[in-house]
Amino acid sequence: MQLLAFVPLVIGLVIAVVGVLGVRERLPRNRFGGVRTAATMRDDRTFRVANRVAGLPVAVAGTVGVVAGVLGLAADSLVLAIVGFVGMTGIALAGGVLGHRAAEAMPEPVPEEKPELPAGCRGCACGGCDLAAAVQRSV
């Protein structure tokens, strides 16, 4: 029964580290840790901002998990470990929602302009840019 108290302890440590890295803007954009939604993954800057916003609640969630695991081990109480795990999960999810909303509020990145194309070709998806580029290569 004490082994189940290790679950919130270990997961809480991992979540706390991710939260602290997010607050300090040291969490690189990756496929495994941090707030990863379509909005947050569009560029590195948006990912950093979203995880900075979500970092404090996520770090608190990890701390709740660690404390619940330690108390569950010390008191030999599975109920403390389960309640702490549920609390940790709820706080981490709330932090993720905050981070996602921050990412959605970020302006879209401005695409780099292509100086070699005519002024009208700026990525409108009309097909003219490909044609203009092909003509330029053939000349």
C-alpha cells in the first residue's frame, strides 16, 4: 500500500521540474513536457510564453503531489495520496488551460517577406508565387 504513495511523489517531482523550467523560460519546445496544444506549438516564442504563464500553477501542482506522496508514506495513508494526486492533476490542468489561453492571445508570427518575388506575392496561396518563382529561375 505504501508503494502507491510513491506515484504522486514521483509524478509530482517531474511536474514541479517542468513548472520551474517553464517559469524560468528554460523549457525548450518539445514533444513531451510543458503545455503542448496547437496554439502553443506554432513557434518557440509562443511556447515559452505559454509555459511561463502555466509554470507557476504547474510547479504548485507538482509540490502538492510531492507533499501528498510524503504524507501518504509517513501516515501510511492511501487516501492522502489519492486526494493529493487528484488535487495535483486539477491544478496542473488549470495551469495548462491558462498557458493555452496565453498562447491563443499571442499575435500570429509575421511571415518573412520574400524580396525576390513581386510585391503582390506574399503567401496568398493563389499559385502565382510558384509561377513567378519558376519564371525567375528560368531567366
